[in-house]
Amino acid sequence: MLSSKALRPGAARTMACVLIACSGNAAAQSASSPAGDWQGVLRSEERQTRSAIHLEQNEPGVLTGDIDLPDTGQWDVPLEKVTYQDGVLAFSYRGGSRSFEGRWDSAAAAWVGKFRNPAATFDVAYKAGFLGLPVLAALNGYWEADATIQGLRRRFKLRVTTNAHGTYALMDMPELVQTGLAVVSLGLQGRDVAFAVPALGMRFEGKLDRTAGSITGAFDAAGTAVPVEFRRNPSGAPRRTQTPEPPYPYTVEDVAFANPASGGAMLGCTLNVPKAPGPHPAAMLLTGSGQQDRDETLVGHKPFLVLADHLAHNGTAVLRCDDRGVGRSTGEYRTATLEDFAEDAAAGIAFLRTRREIAPSKIGLIGHSEGGVVAPMVANGRANVAFVILMAAPGVPIDELLMMQGEEVARADGVPEARIAQQRPLRRAVLTAMRDAADPDAARAAVEALLVAYGVPPKVARAQAAQEASPDILRIIRADPADAIAEMRVPVLAIVGSKDRQVPPVQNLPALREALAGHRDATVRELPGLNHLLQTAETGAMGEYYDIEETMAPLALDTIANWLGERGFTAVDNAGRSRR
């Protein structure tokens, strides 16, 4: 079924376009009439991405529209607010977290201005025209390839789709725990196939064999040819078998609240409340590291969506929120501290207390990974919480965790022990430099100097230093979670998977047990066979997260629900009956 956009003037030409953008009649559209189809490229120092907006004026002075971002597979995203006043065109969407403001430039025949999202600010010139992609239906499908790069296995999953706009592609990299990477310059001339993946700094050229369902060629990675053969897999990408489907025995409500301590940042969230008579116990879910949405979406999985569904089925209301600057939440993520995240969680607890359906004395926190570092900070004075559940949360100083984590992840990735041992002194020096640095710039400079001294080329060292000394690492590397964990006085459940490579149980379970020794109601459990996402795993390698169809093991779901039920924080008669 074609989208409504396919019926707009000019859209019928989309399938015939062979260029990135079809030409439009700029003379017919000007500062006096922003209605129409406009396309441009969002440009920053780090990236470029194509964009198109479609504006309509059905009533005088009232504009509506939507936006396409084909390089990230986003189509027909509704604009929530569009204004044209005093020569300024502006629009926003996703709760105002993405926005554009610009003016008509007669010389450029374009709306020239700034596009802002939580991660960056882009320059853009929107010119008249409909963003048309070439139609390459022969490439449709899910393509898989294996390659060995610097001695390590890397799998490429290419997803090619043709819709009313044309053909576009996205790349998944399981070992890098990345999905939906932009694929640009996709082309097919005869049998010759070409495309580029800017995030990987790689370009592919190969030959299509339609009969065999294969594309044979090579990636150019910084001047090095990496031979690969893509083969079409008719089964498609791995399924996500636990995604909840209606009807639900609970209500689902989009909510938002402000964190006064953040200067007015709004947090966009979902609240699930059991339909049975209340008031109900409630849990707020706290995400792990990295910019996470309210479902904690990762490689196609939505762990918090599955957990919230399970708990709501068992009588516990659940609040889950987008991180700052993600989805419908506003605010700055990159500069946020653990204390800022704790204040966000405290604001969530305060919000839950305003709801009549929620029992104010039975509100607790469930934190995953880094969220398990934040939860005790909230419980120790920022908010009056009734319980805390730590899922795959560290119990040792974070620099020590990162040291073992790096080696465990490398080991699971197939790195030889001799190479791990050889790199150990450098790894320790890098972590120490980041921990002791006065500020982010000093951290990156120190890491870059260490890498250059180790023999890494300066340009590569600079890029690696920026990656190593990321905001996510720098905000947490000085933390020692054990202190806050030991201080808690509310009931605590801590669970760690036996195959967790990111928070290794051999290191963290003893620390958690020591921190909670003497606590009147603390349970620490190792869940056999589960990885960092609490999936049933073979080895615990991060590349398996993508392959495993299970999002969260029934063992983990039932352990949490049973523990809550035993303490009156859920419907006891239903607790532990896993639906997964």
C-alpha cells in the first residue's frame, strides 16, 4: 500500500528518479509559500545525512507536515509544530528534541538554517524538490557476509528495502552491537553493485549473481581490500519473539514530566498500569550506558518493553523513560553526569507519587548495568523508594570493571590470549589516564599520547582516543558503586548472568555480596547461562545479542516477579507465571 505522500504532486515521479533528488520548480515556491516538497543534506563536521520535508497548508496560516531521513530508515515522521512567521520557517518533532529554524535565501533558492538534535547541530539548505531514491528492486532482501578483519570475525547484515520513495539500505554489525547504520550511494549498473557505510569508513564494490543470490566483491577499508561474499537469506533478520502484542491487561499511557533540578528538561515516558483495581505497586526502569530510549532498544531487542509487560501482567505498574535528548525527552545527554541521571530518576519517583493509581509507599527502582549504579544513588536520600533491583550491575570500581570487561569481551571475540596479555599494560595505562584526567579534553589528549607512544599512527590515535574517552566512559570511570550499594536500607535484589562478559560475575558477585553483607533483606543471585542482557546465551559474546531471538530469559523475568511478589510489590497470586 502506498503512503499518502505517494499521491502528492510530483511524488509519482519518484520511481523514475535515478538521481539522489529530483529537481523541483523553485520559482513556484518562495518565502511567501513554504508549503511544498523540500530536500537537503544535513551537514556537520562529523557526518552528512539526507533529509526531506513535506509541508501542507490546508487552512490559512496553519502548516502541517512530515520529514524523511532515508539514511536512518525514517519515513513520514510527523512534524508536531510547524510555524512560518516574520520570514522564519521553523518546525520540531519528537517532543521538540529535533528542530529546524531558517530563512529563505533568494540567492540559494532554499530555506537555509540550522537543524538540531540532541547529538549535534547541522547546517542545511532545503531546496524545492522531492527526495527520490533510485529503484533497485533486484537488491531487495536480507544479505549476509562474513569477513576477517585484523584477525577478528566480523559479520555484515545488509537490509535492502524498496518502498514508495525508492530503494534504501541499512547495515547491521552484530559484533559491534550496531544496527541500522546508514548505507549511502547505493547503486546497481548491470551486475555492478556499490555502496558505502560512512560510520565504518568503508566502501563496497561487487558483482551481483541473480541466480545464485550472491554479491561477490570487497570492502575498501582505509585502502585495504577486505574480500566478502554477500548471500541473500530468505529467512530475513532474526525475529524478536517476546515483543508484546495486544490485548493487554494494563493501560499504556504516554506521559511526560519535568526535572526541576535540570533546568526544565522534560522526560518522555510510558506508564503501564494494571487494569485491576489499585492502587498498585510501581517500578521505574533505569537504562544502561549510552543514549537509550525508554525500551532500552539494542540490536532490535527491547528489553524494557518486555520487562514492563511481564511486570504489568503480574500486578506492578511500570514507568520507563527516554534518556535525556532521546526520543521525546529533552535536555543534554553528552554532558550529563551520574548525579544528573539520579535526579531524573528522583523526578520520576515524584511523578509516580502524583498518580492515584499508584501506591506511594510501594514505588521502587530497577536499574540495568549503569542504571544499577544510579539506582542506589537515588535510594540513598534523593527519593523515598521502597525497593531496588540491580540487573547486571557492577559492584567494583568502574576502572577495574572496564579492565576485566575489555579482556573478557576480547576473549569472547576470539582474540588470542597472547595478544590480550600484550595489550594489558596499554589498556591499564589508558584507563588510569582517563580516570585521573582533569577534564574530557585532557583525557583525550592523554590517551592519544599513550597510543602514539605505543606505535599507533597519529591520525588513528586521535580517532581511537575520541572513542575511548567517550562521554559515557568519562562520566562513570571514577565511580565505585559498592559504597552506595552498602548504604542502602531498602530491600535489594541483585542478579548477574553467569555468562555476562560486560559485568563478569567472577569479579562482581563477590563485591556485591560483600557490599550487602549484613543487610536485613538483600538477595544476590547468579543466573546460570544468561548474558549481560539476561538472554539465554551460548558464550556471552556481545555478537550473540543480535542472533538470539529471546529478548529476556524467563528465568530473569520470573526471578524479578517472584522477588517482588514475596514482598508485596506485585500480585502474589500471579507472580512468577512467565508468559515468555
